[in-house]
Amino acid sequence: MRTRFRSEDDDWNADGRKITDPETLEAVRNVLEEEGPIIVEQWLYRGSSSPNRFIFEDYDDFLEYLNSTTSAGDDIHIWSFWTVCAKATRLASGKCPDENGLVPRRGAY
């Protein structure tokens, strides 16, 4: 991870939670291998903007993202896709209609 800038007002120290801690990375790897995709939310350090959101299905792709896209101080949150995105918690669903407003009753999905 690169350091873009840092404010000493934010009390940087060695004792904080780190997304790169071995046990954290192992938990992420286990979910990806045993359950499936993860949802990642990245809050930019002093970014004063909405977070970036990504979905990863591969551990190496996730590590590449961490090493090439994030910066020191960014706050990363991770969820298991299948835990969060279950049918019971679905907000809405439906098929896209054609130009006449018709949708298929069946289909290979």
C-alpha cells in the first residue's frame, strides 16, 4: 500500500486494526474458498466522498486490489456475498421487459 498523505491529527499508531493482519487475510481467503464471493467497501482516508465498492471471487485478485488500489489509512470493510445477498434479504427482483412490456415466464438462468 502506498501512502498518499497523512495527518498527524489522526493519531497514527502500530496498535490499530489492519486489513493486512495474517488472521484477517486468512478469514477472507477462507470465505472466498468455502463460501464464494466477497463484497468490499473502501472508504478513502480523508476522502470526504462515498465509498468505493467491489466484488471479488478470487483471493489473488483481492490481494492485487489491496496492493495496487488502496492507500495507507483507507478503511476497508468486507462481507460474505452469500450471507448478505440471500433471497430472504432481497430488496427487489424482476425480469427486464422487452419494448412491448413482455417478460418471459421461463428461461435458462
